[in-house]
Amino acid sequence: MSPTQPEPVVVWSREPQDREGTPLVVMLHGYGSHEHDLFGLVPSLPEEFTYASLRAPVPMGHGGYTWFDLDPERLAYSSAAARDAVEDLWSWIASVKDQHTSVTLLGFSMGMAMATSLLRARPEEFAAVVGLSGFAVDPGESPEMQDWFDDAALATRRVPFFWGRDQDDPIIPEEHIDYTHRWANSSVDLTKVLYAAPATVWCPRRSPMWASSSPTWCCGLGVRPDAPEDHLDGARPHSLCTYLTLRSLHSAAGEMTALGSPSSSPSSRTT
């Protein structure tokens, strides 16, 4: 990690003495959220994994954080800032990965951009990636970003990549979706699921940030720590599809459990 970057805040599913020899899933939340958001999925996920949910380093106020500065209306950001954030995150992963049998990344929204960037920069380091309602970074005309990503090496490895999203996503612009689809088809072993109904996103009204009229502020999965009980069902499609994904990516043939159908059935699936 850079000398000025403090150690990240991490919520773990296991105590330190119980992590050795387990596969690790690193959970990366969305813009304006925090480390407890995705951690709400853990009870629905396979028990054999160790889950580490990280807090993004840049505070935004009202309990929200971002991985790097972002214009939420246009999804505009500095390529250099994004690269620095990913490199700092890698430094932390490198410090813990050797005690685990594998590392999988799970990112939501902006966290998916972080996860896919990590994978592209170091394709040999990750067993799989789960991306939910997010996008992959387009290096565009930036030589720095083009040289940093090693998509050619990634394409030879065909790392399993699950991408789940709402087909009418109001947050991620269409051009970001189009680029992500082109990149994923050429670089990873893609499983893509589109949901016919919008995923439930719950924003606590008593927090000024989450009550913002702009939908780009609402980057949670519906499992905030103070969410009322009747809102927790909103995360069930994401929980179940993530459960199925991790099972399919890491379990030996024949070990899959029949889990039933999610409450919001996929409208299409591409592998």
C-alpha cells in the first residue's frame, strides 16, 4: 500500500485462526456505500469460503465511501485515480492471499469496476470474479491504462466471470454496458444473467445522502444494517445468484446443491 494510505477497514466472516487454508472472497461495495452492505449476503453464501468485505478509502460523509472520486451523473473519473485505488487494494490482497487456497472477487456497481480492473491487471492471481450491476473500466485512449491491463493474458486464462444485472439498469450508462459486454466476451469465461424486474435498492430516508433525489446515490443492495425486516427480501435475487455463481465456479462436479429458483427469475443467460 502507498505510504499515505492507511490499512483498510475490513469485516471478516471468520476469526484469524480459522482463515488458514480456506478460499477467500473479497467483497467490494458500490459508490457511496460501506463495508457492511455486501456483508449482509454472507449468511446466504457457501460456508467453506472466508469473506472479507472492505470499506472504500475515500469518505463521502453520512457513512458512505468511494474507491476514488467520481462524477456520479456521468460516471466520469480520473484514470490515474482509479489505477491508484486498484493498486492500493491489490497491496492489501497481496498481504493476506497466501494463507488462502484461492482469491475470488465480488464487486457491486463501482466495486465491480474495481474487481474487473484487478483481474485485468493481474489475471493470474484470481480464481473467479462476480460482478453485480456494474461495469468494466474502458481504458480508452489512455496509454497508461492500456499498458496496465493485460487483457491478452487474461484471454488465455479464461477466468470464470459472472455478471448479473437488471436489463433496465437506471444507473450504468448504455455505453458502459456495451463496452463491458465486448470486453467480457473477448477476455473471460462469461456467465451473464439479466433480470426482468429491477433489483430492489433501499435507501434509508433518515440519512440525507441516501434520501437524495438522484438515483446515482442509491448504490446499496437492500441489506443496510438498519434496514427494516420487510426490505431484506429485496436482496434475495442477488444473494441467490451470487450463491449459485460461487458454487458453480468452485465446487467439484456433482457437488452442486439444488437451490431452487430465485424470486426474480433471469430473463436470459449467456455463457
